[in-house]
Amino acid sequence: MPEWNDSGIILSAKKYGEKGLIINLLTQEHGRHLGWVNINRNKKNISEIQVGNIVQAFWKARLSGQMGHYKIEVISSVSGKIFDDRLKLQALSSVCSLIDVFLPERESYLKIYKATIAFINMITLIDDDKKLLWLEGYVKWEIGVLSSIGYSLDLSKCAVTGEKNNLCFVSPKTGKAVTQKGAGNYAPKLFRLPYFLGGIKDKTSDFYRDILLGLKITTYFFKNKLLTSFNNNKLIKLPDSRSRLIEMIENL
């Protein structure tokens, strides 16, 4: 009878029948994994089964291919710590939804797990006077997901000249950084590289504009590199929670 004990992040919790929930976790060692929880037996902590919360999970099934059962113990109520910050809650929802969309079941993605825990720590522990700098961390988290799944952005040097300074753009074709000189007449067709990702800070630079520029880059590569590579006839799109996050940032 297969079983394991692992830490995880709640990605979703959906009611299944009158007595249960199907919990979708990103676990440290076992990847994205589903399991059924009997809510009648877990009434004590059922209110803490919220998206983004960190848990200790015991999974057991009769056969390895079955969904199996979870016993869940909440380690950290992340949603409770940020319940009064709509932007952080939306970012947390976006993170969990993106993982659900892009990660296959039961395949280990330790780098993404660690990066997600680091992001959660950032939004729950960051100083108040720097409370919006975590948005940069969110964009970098998305870039990390792209890299872990198979499409790395190289923002360290110019793809044309090899220069490591004066980087201005990102090529939508290669995902590599480009200087103004290297871009030449192709500059209008390239993405502007935000300052916090290694770009040049100029008079037009603005914190929120840079965040949106970063999200524009990751949006493009999510849609045109990752989603188009999923050829199993399953309709997949970027989650609505991510679109709502972008709208909220646009209105700041």
C-alpha cells in the first residue's frame, strides 16, 4: 500500500461529495499531487485549508495510480497573514493557479517548490516600507517557472554583441537580452528590459511601469513558448487570477 509524508503548498481545494474535498498540493518531493480529504474527520482545521497555506500532508492509497487520501496539518496559514492585502492575496492566487496550469501531476519540481516558498516568505515577512518591492519578486518567480519548465530567459548579456552592460531589450524570438547597439533597426520589435531585471534606468523609468513590462515579457513566453508546446488537444490558457493581478497593478 503506497504512502508518503511530505510538506506542501495548497494550490486548490474543491468540494467532492458531501463529505470531502479534493486537495491539490505542490509538494516538496512528490510534485503536484491530488488527494481526497474527509472533512467530517478534519473539522478542526478545515477552515485553514486555503489556497497558499503551507501544510504537512500524509498521503495513502491502495494502489499508486489512485488519487488516494490526505491527512492534512496546517503549518503556516499564509492567507491569514495577508488577508487584509488584496494585492498580495491576488498574487498568491496567481502563483498557485500558474503552478496548477503548467506542472504535470506527480513530477518533482523542487526548484519551483523552493522558489514558491521563498516568494511566500517574501510577501508575509517583508518590511512595511518596502511592501511593494515584492512585486519584483513575483516577476522573477514567473521567470524562474519558465526556466524550470524548459524555457530560460538569458538576461545576463547581449545576444548580438556579448556586452554585459547597457542592456535595453529582450528578444521575443530568443528570450535573450539585447543592447541598443545590438538591436539596431529591430528595436521597435523587441521588449523593453525593466531596470530591476538588468535594464537601463532612464527618465521614463517607473516602478509600476517596469513591473508591467516584466509581466508583458513573461506573458509572451508563457503564451507563445509554453502553451503552444502543449499538444495534447487540451485547451489551456493563462489563469484568470493572473489577469486580475495585472489589472490591479495597472490601477495602482
